[in-house]
Amino acid sequence: MTTDALYETAMRTALDEARIALDEGEMPYGTVIVTNDGAVVARAHDRVEGLNDPTRHAEFDVVRLAVDARGPDLSDCILVSTVEPCCMCSGAAWYAGITTAVFGLSMRETLDLAPDAMEEVFGPVDDTYAGMQRKMTAVSGVLGAECSALWSAYLDK
């Protein structure tokens, strides 16, 4: 499987999770962690509202689930999310050894669509890890139109 195909296949799983979030009254954030060969390790969607817990971001939860399933070293894995992870979530992924974050919409694109989508202080993934020895590579725009369509559905509710 090519890298592009792997990213798109994983993003389709993240989009499925985002649809679940939307159906549950959450913002449409969906995330999956896959191995470098495409095997799904864990998947999650936002549960911030349902659990009344500001840390229950899809990306943070998926790291927890993946660590529970495989242990604390996820260095052979890729984080794939419908939206660029915030600094809390990318930090969790980074501490677990993940070095690639793939997303459909950047934080800026998401905020342009839905200004209430994020309240936390954030910095793009590339900026967050620029000065660190171990980098996290950001790959943006994977199935971005589909991710954007979910935000339109959220805003139309």
C-alpha cells in the first residue's frame, strides 16, 4: 500500500469516528492510530460533552487506547485525525513515540469554518516540535473536503 493510500484509508476510519461524534452531539473530531503498514491499533471520537471532561478529545483518547492495547511505545504508528491535533493531543502522541500526524483540516481551516471549534491555546504541530530533537511531522489536507463537509453538517444542526 502506498503512503497516500494508507493515509486515505486511515482517514476514512477517522471520518467514521467523526460521524459517530456528530451523531452523539459532539463536535466532529475523529481519530485513528494505525501502524506503518496500516493495521488499526485504536480509534476514537470526541466525548468532551458527553463525559463533561475537557480532556476527552478524540486524539487524546486514541493515544490512551493504543497505549492500553500495545504499551507506551507507539513509534511504529501514525496518528490520523480529521483535524490537526491541539498541543495537549499532539503532546500525548509525541510522548508515546508517534512521529507523524496526518489530518484533514488544519487548526486554522477548522477555526475559519467553526470559530467555536477550539478554545484551547494551540500551535500547529510543525511549530510545536520545531525545536525538539525528536520531531513530529505534519501531513495536512488528507480528504480535507470530506472533513470540511462534516463541519458543515455540524454547523447546520
